Amino acid sequence: MRGWVRVAPFNDPRLSLLLQLPRWFLRAPSSGASAGGAAPAGAGWRAVEVERVRVHGADEIVARLAGVDDRDAALALEGVEVFLERARFPAASADEVYWADLIGCVVLDPDGAPLGTVVSIDDHPAHPVMRLSDAGRERLVPFVPELIRSVDLEARTVVADWRRDW
């Protein structure tokens, strides 16, 4: 209505950084994505300024974007993905980590053997799960305090109480 768009965030909308950051980057679904880091640029990407944003219902956000002035312009954004500039994220506290920062980290078992590289974090109702890739093999490891022994973002490693044969 009047150019407002609905967004389904991957996390609790009340905790979403979409509510805090004034510039979003939109990508058509068929474009390639960059894995974290710098703001996206080039073909398929569009930067938009957020004029107003708020939580709507239990699982979505609604926003008024600059240049999206009517229903037709809002409908043209259906299926578009929303990205944020990592450099603008607020600092995480000492016991927190942004999931985006885990992408590309090597996950090790307690003996230091590699289990795979984090390719995504999937949010499931029970708990988040790290999706790992190891020489073409996919492995799922729950990202819960009981299993995660350490996260070292500088070394790009996560130590998990998990075994290769699980």
C-alpha cells in the first residue's frame, strides 16, 4: 500500500538489523551473491534508502523505501533479496557472533580435525544449524552452546564437539 514493502527476515523481526540500518541493498533472485564483507555492487544490485521501517505481525517487517512510491513499484520488488553492509553492523558483544561472520570459517572437531567449511547458517525452530561443506560432502552441525567450544573469527575457526563420523 502506497509503496510500503513487506520483508520476511531470517531472524526474529524485533532483533533484525533491518530496523537499524538506513541503507539496504536489493538483489534480484537470479543474480549472484557475495559472501559477507564489502557492500555489494554491480549489475543486479540496487542500493535503497530506508525512509521508515517497523515490525509488522510476528514474522515480518514493513518498510517505506525511497523511490518506491506506489503499489506497482512495491510489487516489482517481489522476490528480491535484501542485504546489509557488514561494515555498518553494530559491534557484537564478547559472547556473541554474527552468523554472517561464520561463513567461510573452518569447523574443527575437538582433536583439531577439520569437519568442513561453513557455507550457511540455517535457523530451525529448535536451534540454528551450521551447514558445512567438506570436499563435496555436506554436514549439519547444531550451533548451540553445548556443542560449540570456541569461535575464533581472527583465525576463521570454530571448534565443535562433533565427530567426522556423525
